[in-house]
Amino acid sequence: MDAAVFDDTAPDDATVRAVLERADRAPSLHNSQPWRWHWNGVRLALHVDPDRLLPSTDAFNRQGIIGCGIALHHAATACAAAGWQPRIRRFPKPTDRTCLATLEFDGRGDVLDTDSELAAAIDHRYTDRAPYTPAPHWPDLVPVLDELCRRHDTRLLTIDAASRATLAEISWTAATTRRHDPHYRTELMWWLGGAGPDAGVPASAIPAREDIERVPTNRVFLPGTADPGPEQQDHAHIVALTSPDDTIESLLACGEALSAVLLECTVHELATCVMSHLTELPATRARVATAIGDPHPQIFLRIGSATAPMPPRTPRRPVEDVLEAG
């Protein structure tokens, strides 16, 4: 449908494509990109793509929905930077839970400096699995990140030294358990090698095996070729994002909150690494809940100053593969 007939009340097709190129930079579990979009010239709809969920790694599809929430927030951010302030309706079709949200438009709006900064952060953000040094001005940044999460009904918890040590133990337990799960290993092998040129996590983004222990809270991948930098011990700050419950509404909101935190950290030139493996298995998630004192932990995030060179960007599917128009 030709968007021009709507007299500049909605973005044209070229703008929508540019928005989705940015939205699709959202991080997701194993870079699976479990979303698809539909554009009818007036309304942009976000759907979960069931063919790109990971049943062995993410049995309850929590991380898949969180990834879609990140993409939703990225899309809204990119729209604002293009001069369009979208109205978001979450779960607009009660009988179709695969339709997660729609973005509708009321004409053009002013572009704020913050809009431009956050959209640029989408382009610059990447997952850094190497050790970090502490973030400068961290005590001043925490209240900002906390408020960003509250706007999406999500709680941000900072992890103290004692809980951090417990998380490292839980991470080791999760890795050991997963090592004996053939379905998980097959799925991991696919997304780390066989997913094709537009998805998955390449070896260039993963440290070599002898460098893995430098960050004991990271997921254990197959050995890669990424330069881990000179830092021998990780001094990252760790935060947890938790939800009031495990409903799909809360998971989508958690993804939006995570996107807001990632982009704000990138604006401050900080490195980030999302950690989902700590909450994927019910047993380890229960231990995490006890350790942090919250019954619904969803995702963890390492934040700090980068010490290693930036690895090559992880691939993304072209817009043609995720967008249906008409």
C-alpha cells in the first residue's frame, strides 16, 4: 500500500525499512532474531516468529519474548529519531498472542537530541564478552537505569559481591548440566555455526577456551577467536532485571526495559553483555531467585568499561526476510 496517500500522517516505506534495519540490531538469544514485522502503510505490527524460537535452550520461550521486547523498543527509538512518535498498543488482538504490539502514527513530531543519541546507540552497541574494568560514575548511573526499568514495570537489582560469587557458582552448574544435554548442544552448535550468514553467533564474537574463565558468569560457548584483551579478571557491574510475574506481558515489558538500559549504557560509552543462561533452567533459576531475593528473575547484564578490541559485528537478517508489506 502506498503510504503517500495518507498525507504525511505515517512514514513512507523507505522510512519504515530504515527503522527496521535499526530495530533488527536488537540482541536476542544466540542471535536468533525471533521476530517478524507487518506493515500496511499505516500500522507496523510486531509478531513473534515461532520458527526462530529455541525450545531446547529456552523451553518456556521467555527469552524469545524478551528479545522481541528489545526489538520493539529499538523500533520505537528509531521511529522517534526519524521524526515519528509512535503510539504503541501491546497485544492488540486478544485472540492472537503472537501479535505482540503495533506501532501507529499521528503525523510527524520534533526530534529531540535524546532521540538521536539513543538511535545512534543502536548502531554502536555490541555484545562484549571480554572482561571489563569498572564503569566510571556508576553510583550516579544506577538511579537512571532504575528509572528506565520502572517505566516498563521492571525492577533493576544491582548484584553485590556475595551474590556475584553465588552467580558464578550457578553459572558453572548450568554449564555442567547443559554439557550432558544433547538437545541443547545440538541447538547450540546450529546457532554457533550452521545458522547461515544472517544469524547466529560467529566464532569471532566468542573468546578462546583458555579465556573463558576470565568471566565466570558468562555462558560457556564453544571456543572462538575473539581477542579477550589484556584484563585478566572481570570487574564488571552486574544487574538483574526482574518482573512482577512470568506473563507474556511482563516478559515483553522486560525486553523493552532491557533495551532502554542497553542504549543508555551505550550512550555513556559503556560495554554490555546480556546473560540469559542463569535463568533458563528451572533449577538454576530457583537458586538465582533465592540469591537475589526476587521470585521472577528474567535476565542479567554485565556493564563496565571495555578493555578488548571491538569484535566484528554479529550478522542480522535483511529487512526483506523479516518484513511483510501490504
